Amino acid sequence: MVESGKLVVGLHFSQTAPDASELLQSARDDGYDFVTTALPSTQNAKVRSDVTALTGRWWRTSVVGIVRDESFSNYFFDKLTKQIEWAIHMGIPAVILPPAPSGRIFEYARVILSLGLEAQASNLQIWIRTRLNVSSLDNYGILNQLCDGLSNIGMLLEIEPISTMTSAEATVGTQMILIHKAIGMQLKAVSLPSKIFLTNKKGYPTLSKSHQVIFMEIMKRVGRTLRVLVEGPSMHDEVSSAGETKCMSYLQYIRHIRTRGEVKSALDTEEATLETPYLDSLQRPLQPLKDHLEFSMYETFEKDPVKYAKYQEAVYLALKSMNLSKDSPKVITIAVAGSGRGPLVTRSIQAFRQLQIGSRGFTLKVYALEKNPSAVVYLESMAQNNPLWQDVVTVIDTDVRKLTRDHLDGNEIDIIVSELLGSFGDNELSPECLDPLLASECCKNTTISIPMQYSAFVAPISSCRLHTEATQQAQVPHEGAQPLGIQRAMETSYVVRTHSASQTHAEQLCWTFDHPSTTSNKERTATLEFSPDPTFAAPYGCGYGPVDPTMSGIVAEAQTSSTGGITIHGLVGSFTAILFAQGEAQSAISIAPHEFSEGMFSWFPIYFPFREPLRIPAGSNISVKMWRKTAENRVWFEWCAIVHRDKEIIATTPVHNPNGRSSYVSM
């Protein structure tokens, strides 16, 4: 049922005598990707012709099981077990279950968890019907937590007619806030009942303006992983006669929405294509001082269309700020710290040429500093064979912290250029690398560092998916040895392209590093207070990308008194960096949503998980404490959070990663 880059749409008809083969044939002819079928319990099951009519391939790719009974009696639970067993036997990819009930939610959760664990081995997804309102989302959230956030349990979100909602929930702004909440709760699929479609002047189905805004927001946020289900029967038979299902016009309309410019610009860019394999995939942060990066990783970073342009701009501004006169030294020396394959070397040379000072007798000397011996081979080849580099670049095989004047032929550095920034600004130990270099004999008191300053930001994040992914890291072998274990897995920070996630508050500043530094202390502490935000920071999306100004305007008019509480699963970290600034001249980059550098993809956010999800009731504050600690040859982060209201503590996390017991960065 998965096809990269394509919106997958299915069709559901209520069936008294289910036969998936007949419906599937009609639906496939009309362009649908999958159909639903009622699940039989093996006891007293009616004879089904589709079991023999469809081969295993079709059951595995194009049929989704559905359970409509909502009685939640003991008989229902017993029958449900047999239905899921049959779905597993047939290899069905997903099963749709009734909404979480308020009355018997504990029993329902126990059965679903038991079935979900059994279904994991066969990759069966369990989608729980959930209506787009506060009470339904809250019930689903409780159910999901009782099911321990199992990765194959997710949400089928039903988009309802506006007329069935309460007046407070019926506004577009409130609906957008609820969608923002739902995306962090394992939103897997969306249901569009045929009854919500209106009729345009030509008799074809269309969504109301409100529903268009809602559906497009869902598409922009999670369209790369979303499944859409049209639930018939057709309300527009007269314009659908060309299709066997009489529902072809609904599919055509949905595909039309998918081709709209704002949806395509979110899903179909080169950047989006490059990011797709990394969505919600946790990666341990790079340790460039300890490990050597691979050739392909350098190559991927170099595709960034924004970062290197900004660095060239910064070098240009730095050179310009030197106020070179006829009495100035004629050789300008630039050191690139951590050159990799040399993109910053090339950009530094181009910035020098851009300034056009060669005609005034000034020459450029660039030292490419790199400790990775394999990368040094590439740099040496560039220095010898690239005309731009020849007679300009000297490659030095060294750790930047061990650089001496002898390496530089007695020269002193005018400008240091580096990209040692991590997703949190300082988590790749840029302070520990640049400060010793700037204080060494290799530099002047006027030496310029690019970057000059960088700041770390953090915000709470709601994401069942990320939390589940973190818990699953417990089973992953650590450095080829024993599995990580649950404590280490939940006390490790991860770089991740957040996707099925919702940042719940505007990010706040943790700390800042400046170069040259005014202090030798590299430790930092931040205490952050996140006040209640009834919009749950909906314009901040998944925590990666710019704040959406259109969304800000929409949710500002929401009936926020009815949006309920939210569950957070950790913290999302980001950074801003001033590469160079003097007066009004400035070059900066950022992955913090409040000033995101659009088009830049060199850095994804960093995720600090909570060991257990933290429920935030409506109107409650979140206090977050972050530490950056150093000792011997290690740097690590510690974090915790407290939920409180009216001076009463409601819930708290433990302090994660005390003394760097689970994760640290090696110096």
C-alpha cells in the first residue's frame, strides 16, 4: 500500500455481505489504491468468495480490515481477538477499530495492546477511529498511553461536518489547533465521509472553504506518510457515472487538492525529497572529534543551497570589515577548521575574489585544517588539481586544537571559518575547539571567528512517534556490543527530522556562546518557564521549519477555551548562529522556527526524550531545566521538566542523564 511520492487513497462502503474482490476491482478501475472489508471472526464465519478470488498480493497491499461494532461487550472483545487473528493470517496491512470508549477504555486498551503486540511481527497497523473534537482526542490519548505508545497503533481521524460540532469547536482556528494536537498523536490516516462534500455549480463534489483549509493543513504537515479514506455511498451519482464505484469524482477532487501549489511546495521540492528517508528517524548526534565522517555524509551536507552561500557572505563581510589599506599586510590568512571535502575553502576563496582586492596587491592564503586522514586525501587532490585552489590552499592534517605557528609557516590567522555547529549549536563541541584556537599563538587579538556567536533554544514537543522510536532504541546494539537498554535509550539525545510531531510552545533561549569568548567556562544552565498556550503553538508545526504566519492569524481567532490539554514526550532543541555581524552588516543562519533559514537542510532538530510522557492539563505551566556539563574529556546534557498550576506541582520527570551516565560527547 506504500508508493513513494504518491497520495494513497482508499474507499469504504458499508457492506452487509462483504466481498473485497468485487469492490476492489471497481475501486482500482476508478483509481483508488485500496478498499475496506469487514473482518470475520473465524467462529461461525460466513463463506467469503473473495478469500479464493484474491491472491495474497492483493490482501497484503490493497485491503484494509474494518470493525464497525461499538457495543464493547465481552462478546465484542472476544470476537475482536478472532478478527485480528484472521487479519494477521491474511497479511492485511491495517485494521480500523471503533473509537476509544469512555466507559470501558481500560478493557479496550488491554485487548488492543495484546493484539498490537501480536500484530507487530506481521507489521499489521491498528488505526483507531477518532473524531476531530476535544473529547475524542482526549480519549484516544488515554488509550494510546495505556497501550504504551505501541508503534503500530495509530489514529484514523474523522473529519466531521461543521454542523455536528459544538460552536466552540466549529471555528477553523479551533479545528487547526486540534489537528496540530492530532499530528503529535500518531495520525496515520484521515477519513472524509461523502456527506461532508458540498456540490459546486457544475454538480461536482467540493469541500467547504473551512474543510479545504483543514485538509490542506493535514496534507502539508503529514502528506508524505498519510492515508486517506473516502467513506461512501456517493452523494454525487449524477457526475460519477463514469466510475463503477460512483465515487470517482471524490478521488479526482482529493487528487486536485494534492496538486495545489501550497501543498506541492511542502511535499514535492528537492529538499522534501531528500528529507523523506529521515522523517522521524532517530540518529545519534555526530561526534566529529571522536569519529571520522564518511565521504557520502560530506557529499550530502554539500548539497545545502543556503548554508554555504551564507558562509560566503559572512567571509565577504569579514574581509570588508578589515579596512585594508596600502599599509596593511599584503597576505590575508584564512584557516578553515574542519574542512571536510573543502566547500568552505572554496567559498572563502570566492568571497576574496568577490571583494576584488587582488588588483590592489593583496593575496590570499587558505589553510585547510582537517583531522580525518581520508578527507585529507581528497583535500590534497583538490589543492593540486583544482585551479581555484592552486597556489592558494595548504592542507594541514591536524586537530584544530593542536595547531601551531609552524603549521602556518609563521603566519597569523586573520579569519577562522568553521561549521562545527550541531543541531543544538554547541553539541559538536564548537566552543571546545574554537576557544583554544583563538587563544593560541596562531591568532591575533583581531582574529575574526566565523561563526561569531550561536545560541541554543528548546521547546516542549508532543510526538507519540518520536517517543516510541526512542524506546525502540533500547534494543539497538551500542557500539557493536550489548543493546542500549531503556535507561540509556531515554537519556540519549537524537538528531531527527521531526514530522509526526507538534511543538507545543514557542521555543526559548537556553544559552549563548561567543567567539572570542569572554570566559573559559563552557558549562551552562537554563531554567525556562513555558506559560499555558491554548493554541499549543500550532504555527510552529513539527518544530522544524519557519513559523507559519497564516496559521498564526487563523488560530488567533480560535475558541481556545475548548482545546483541552496535551501530552508532551520530550523537548526539541534548535539553534541560531550569527556568522558575522558588524553594524548593520550581518550574515546569520538558523534552524529555530522563529527565524528559520528557509531552504537550509544541513541540520535537523535535536530531540531530548522524556522517560515517560508528561500530561499537561489545560491552563498548566511547564518548567524546564537544562544543563550543559563538562568534566575531563566529556561534555553532556541533562534535562527535566515540572508541570504546575497555581503553585501546585501536578507532575514531574526525573533528571535525565545525570553525570552523563547514558550519553555524552567525547573531546
